[in-house]
Amino acid sequence: MSTSQTPPRSAVFLDRDGTVIEQVHYLSDPTKVRLLPDAASALRRLQASGFALVVITNQSAIGRGWITVEQYGLVNDEMNRRLAAEGVELDGIYYCPEAPTGDDRTEVTHPDRKPGPGLLIRAGRELGLDLSTSWMIGDMISDALAGLNAGCRGSFLVETGKKLTDEEAQAASGFVVVPNLSVAADTILGSLTPIDDPSTPRGSSS
Ligand SMILES: [Mg+2]
């Protein structure tokens, strides 16, 4: 279907590991793919409301030589199969194989590696998306910042994946922290939470 005759769509950009599927350290085995609880139903609701669903994933294990592009693809295939069984079809999956050059997840080390906005911008161009009305959902500060850097309307941090460090939690104070993808979807669909609404960052001072 041509996108040239249709107005730009809004998208929900999604991190993969720890957001849509269970976080597994350097996941390369498709038999270990598990959809997070209620993730599929959340995506189905977003899809039914017209949002494009686009996964944006950092896969530094490829750049490090620890997993192959083929293994990465098999994991995606299994995720897609499980989503399809629940009536969800992703509009695209974009990955960055680059390994980071440092530990700071708030620093852009490659334009395509989150928090770099490169893949969101490319997806926007290729899929005919309006980034300014689109959202980003992920479990790491780099996910939230990628949405911000791409000019998205807002970013959500879900608590189903990696925990933020105290430093990252401070950087996350401008983003909406929600328990899971389902709550993020409900918030987007209900527009219940303005993007500048104060939220409680995880890992606040203890
Ligand atoms: Mg993640």
C-alpha cells in the first residue's frame, strides 16, 4: 500500500527486550522468547487505534561478534509468530548492531544506537510516520532519550526490563514511568497523562 496518498501515521516505537519480550541477556535463542504479560493485548489495542507499531532495538551483541544477524533474525521471527497468534502485526523492526564506546546510556555514540534518534527518523521516513505525534516506550533511559531526540511526543519507561541506575533515574525524571506496556498503551490511548506530567522515577534516593 502506498503511503503517498495517506496522511502520516502516528507510531508507537517500542524497545524489544524488556519491553515487548522478556529481558534475556544477549538473547540469541528463539526458544527463550517470551512475550511479557499483557504485551500482546496492549499492542493490539494500539494497532486497532491506528498506531503503527515499530520496534527499535539496540543489538550490540552483533557488533561485538557474540550473536549473528541470523540468530537475531530468528528471535524476531519467534516474537512475530507469537504476536501474530494474538492478532498483532508489527509495521517494522529496526536494529542497530553497533557496540557502545562507553557505559553512559545517555550519551549518543552512534546516530542509530539509542539514545541516538537515527532509526526512529529512518522508520519515520520509510513508513510515512509523523514523529511529532508518535511515542516511544522502553525499559532503559536510552530508549526514552531516543524518543526525545527524535522529536516524539513523549516517552514512557516501563519497569519490566532492566533497572535504572540512580544516575539514570535522575535523567528519567522527565519521562513517564509505568509498570508495563499495558499501562503505557492505556495512557497513550486515553491521553490521561500529559507528557510534562511529573512522574516518579524508579530507583529514587533510598
Ligand atoms: Mg530493553
